[in-house]
Amino acid sequence: MAALIAEQARVSGGRWAGYRLRALDGTSICEPGADRISWRLHVGYDLAAGQVDQVDLTDGRGAENLQRLTYRPGDIVLGDRCYARPRDLRPVMDAGADFIVRTGWNSLRLLQPNGEPFDLFAALAAQTEQEGEVQVRVHEGTKVPPSEPLVLRLVIRRKAPEQAEAEQKRLLKEAKKRGKRPDPRSLEAAKYILLLTSLPATTFPPADILAIYRFRWQIELAFKRFKSLAGLDMLPAKKPELARAWIYARLIVAIIAEQIAGQVPDSSPSGPGITTRKPIALASHEDSLGHDLRCHSWITPVADRLRPLQPNPSSPR
């Protein structure tokens, strides 16, 4: 499997303005009769190439975090809420990469850039446009304060009323199931999408940050393909050695299938010279309503969808 990943890393994939967009996520695998997670597969996914570029297999106790994978200059890492951890963000930047991670109102301790307390809900209430941003400082929770504070951009987008209402109903339902009342702050934060990023504002305005983050959903579709077509969710073995060998064998099948599928659009009769092929719809953001995942193909040409987002160096922002 490592050889397959190394081979496809040499394949030239589409790139946006010199960056490599990578989605990170984990999926759980359970052994027969298990009442808890047996294995967790941590995956890095190159969105432009539509290929897995790194894998880490752990037992069920292996938590999802940014430090599971390695990075290089030019990477833009996309992660959901579970990756917004204070001590995991700086190592990504130290490697020369950048990130866009979703965060909740209580995921991190946020401060003003000068170190004073930051009132998130006051900032949300002051949001007059649908999209905006504020600068924040992340408290990293270390005993010895770093020499340079970790100052990032918090990109804020107000959800559509129907999206906010659906999320609030979900929170109320979950709280009722546990016999508790939902935190009013959670209900208020449900009206917004909060993204934390290290990308520069001069090149990546809030609209671009939000647009790029929506591509993260492609890794969820990849997991669905792995489980439904390669049978990755039907682990038959309980012994760790057998289970690990079985999982890697299925991954090899899945990666080879992805490589073959990625070659289909360039094969006859729909090769590069033919321009009549219809564009394939991109997976919607997880907060968007009314979209059917069944309309998506095996591989979505993410690189083609990224080209309109590329900044024009000749036009001022």
C-alpha cells in the first residue's frame, strides 16, 4: 500500500496557485460483534488528484488529530471540528503548510491578538454581513508560552435560516434524549459556520476560505466508496495481526480502483480532445440542504472546480 501511495504521488495532479489541497479525516472499523470501535483509519486525501496520499492505521483509541500525518510547504489542510486542537495547529505551520479547520464556540480558548479576553458572541452579534472575519489568538495551553503568539483568522459565515433551524432542532433533540437542556450558547453558535485558518488575508479573502473548505466533503465520499465497494466496513477478523492484514488488503484494492477510475475521463472516447463531456457536480457542503449524494460520480474533477477560485495576480484586491 505504501508503494501504491508513493507511485501516485509522482502522478502530476491539478494544483491551485501552487498549493496542494488536502482533506484529513478518520473512519472507524469494527470487528465482528464489537460494541465499540476496533480500528480507526486516518487518511490524507489529495483533492486535486482525487487520491489517498497518506494513511495511518490505529486501534480504536487512536484519536484524530493533525499530528497523525506529515506536511510539506504548499499544503492547505482541511479538517473538521475534531482537528481544532490548540497544540496541533502550530506544527502544521512549522512544516510550511497552512490549514482551514472548522471550530465550535468552545473548541479552543480564543483571545484577542494582544492577549486580552475575546468575546466570541459579541463578535458574532457585530457581524453585519453574511461573511466576515476577525483576528484571534489561540491559547495553546503550554506551560512555557511560545516566543511568538499564534494569531489566526476566524472566518465567520451566517447560515441560511433553514440551515440554522435544522441544526438547532438537532441540538434540542440530542439534549432531550440525554434528559438535559441545551446550552443557549450552542443554539446561538448553530447559526454560524466558524473556520480557523492560517492563510493570509491578502490572497485568501473569507469567500475563498469558505469555498475551499467545502471541498473537504470529498473525503467523506471517498470513505463511502471504500466501505461500499471495497467492503472495508465488513471486518471478519478479531486477531489484531489478521485484522491489520485484511484492512491493508482492502485498502490496496480501494486505492487501485481509485487510480483506475481516475483514468476513465481521459480515456477514449471522452479523451482530452473531446469537450462535450458535461461537468460533474461537486459534493455539497455538509451544512447545505436539499442535495442528493447519489448524483455524484466516482471521481469528481476537483481541480477543474478550483480554477475559478485562483487569484488573479494582476488584479488588486
